[in-house]
Amino acid sequence: MSVGTDVFLKPGREKSLLRRHPWVFSGAIYRIDGTPAGGDSVRVRAHGGAFLGWGIYSPQSQIAIRLWSWEQTQPIDAALLRTRLTQALALRRMCGNQEALRLVHGESDGLPGLIVDRYADTLVLQASSAGAARWREAAADLLLELTGCARVYERSDAEVMSLEGIPARSGPLRGDAPPAQMQVRENGLSLGVDIAGGHKTGFYLDQRDNRALVRTLAAGRKVLDCFCYSGGFTVNALAGGAEHVTSVDASAEALALARDNVGRNALDAQRAQWVEGDAFQYLRKLRDQGRSFGLIVLDPPKFAPTAAHAERAARGYKDINLLAFKLLAPGGLLATFSCSGGVSRDLFQKIVAGAASDARVDAQILRWMSATPDHPVALAFPEGEYLKGMLCRVPG
């Protein structure tokens, strides 16, 4: 490993690093003394030579270096990895006794690109940066030691892998393969998780508290759950006493798992309707039919992975929120979310406000929603706050 390589930044480009933002973009680099390979540790220096931090080089990524350490005496090694993982696990012990939760949240835990989720006795690891890929094996061993879990399964198959120039990998990393479908408890409900084939690491753990909130709001309401995936919001709405829930997703496999989740909680299947198809088209169909709902959940996939995609994403978010506002009954509630890192909280509010205006409704924000505390956001890394949501109400 080339730990002696120095990377010098262009004049003035050290300012974000002095605030401890962990990314160095390729355009900020002035000179590299050496020929580091992807995954190698490098010393990052200001133009005048002052030490800024230890990072890991990624030559094919626009984010050329991600910093792991800010101390000159603390290089990137196994001891640092153990310290970071120990600190991350200590934080999660503050999040309560959850069967399913995020143990490591990338940059915000000082381990850029490394995601680790726990589902009962199974850990799911995603290494989406050159550094995380370099240290995946050591991380897997340490995680088993520190958690006592039975296995580590890798899901490094996200689209970002190609941007990083890292081969996609998926499969058992330590221990045997997990069951085809895991079952975990969340806020008193049983939920099935498809670790090998599901979205992300198998489930959207970041929405745990928001699903619980929907449960408290659903009683007596007709509910529309768009982009329902495996039915987390649907199950909570039914458990909360919803009169009826219509759940929409483009994936037949996701809807099958959602149906199973309703059944495993002994909820009334007669109060659930499943629609396989495009949510945008279905919302327009409901509008044309003059339908209305007391509670609508919009939890779409990522429309804007980066700020460069924000304009296109804004159109998508506005379209679905406009349609949703037109479908809300008087006094109805809209729980609307964006998981796009390229869409800021302020921009999302402006988009939803524009949708309400075009729908000719007055709407109030009752509360903002975000990811659960096991998805912390480092103050110096606002990009970590990718999930944002609003609970809105129209007058009754």
C-alpha cells in the first residue's frame, strides 16, 4: 500500500477540509507525488504543504479522495478501522433494542462508502467506495467479532459502483448464506426482508420512525401508499386501524412480499388492495375517477443521486405531489418524502409548495421527517441528510 504518497491541493481548495468535509474532488487536486492505485492511502496537503488528513484515493471517481483521518499520527490502518467500528456500535446502543438497524453509515461514521445494516443475526455490508472496498475483508472480521452475529452478506451492487470503478459484488462474505427471506420485528410488527434481492440492503431501515408515525395517523382513514415496496407503511397503516389501504408498486415481487407482511401480522387482507404498475399513471387514473383519500404516502425511489440531476428530479417530485394534493379529502394528510441527496430540504419544500399551489389547495406542514437516529448526519457532511419528508395537511 502506498502510504507515502502526498496529494497537494490547488490554492484555496483546502477550505472545506479545514471544516472537516471528507471529500476531495478531482478538480481540486494540484499535484500527486507518486502513483497511487485505487484504494491506496494518501496524505492530503494544502498547496503550501500543510497536512490536512489521510484519505483513500479513487482515480475513476469524481470524488478522487475520501478522508478517513484528520490526525497525522493516525493513518488508515486496522487500528483506525477498529476504533471507527467500535464508536459506531456504541452509538447504535443508544438507539434502543432494535432487531433491524443501521450499524455503520458511511462518511457520518468516519468510514466513507461503508454501509452496514443488521437484520437479527445477519449483517449486510455495502462497500461503495475504493476505501471501503479495500477494507471490506478486515471490516467483515471485526464486525463479526464486535457484534457476535452469525454472518456477513455483501450487497455492493448499487449503481454507484460503476461511478467508482469498483466491480459489483453480492453474496456471502462471512458465514453461510442467509435465509431466502429474513423476518425481523419493528415496533411490534413482523416484517419480511429480502436480503439477497431486495432494494438497498433488503429494506428501508431509515423510515422506521416515519412508519410508526403513519400508524398513529391512519385510524379510520382511506390510505394510498405509493411506491410501497414491501409494504412497511401499508402494514403500519392497517395496524393503526386504517379503513382501507391501496398500495402501489411497479414490482410484482415487492407486492408479493408486502402481501406476506400483511398476512404474517394477521391483519385484515380485505382492507388491502394491491396495484402493480406505474405510480404516476395510477395517480392520474385515480384523479380522473374523482377518488379521494384521507392519508397518502409518497415514498418514491431516488430521483436525483447528485445535484446535477436536481432539475429533472424536481419535475418528478412536483408531478406526484400535485396529483396527491388533488386526491386528498378535506382534512387529509400527505406524508411525502425525497431520498435524493441532490435535492436539499429547502428545494424539496419549494417543490411541494409549488405542487400545492398548482393544485389550488392551502396546505400546512405539520412536521418535518427524517431518517432514524441510526442514520446520523455529521455536521461537516450535510450530504449525509439524504432523506427528508414532510407531513402536510389540507383544510377540513
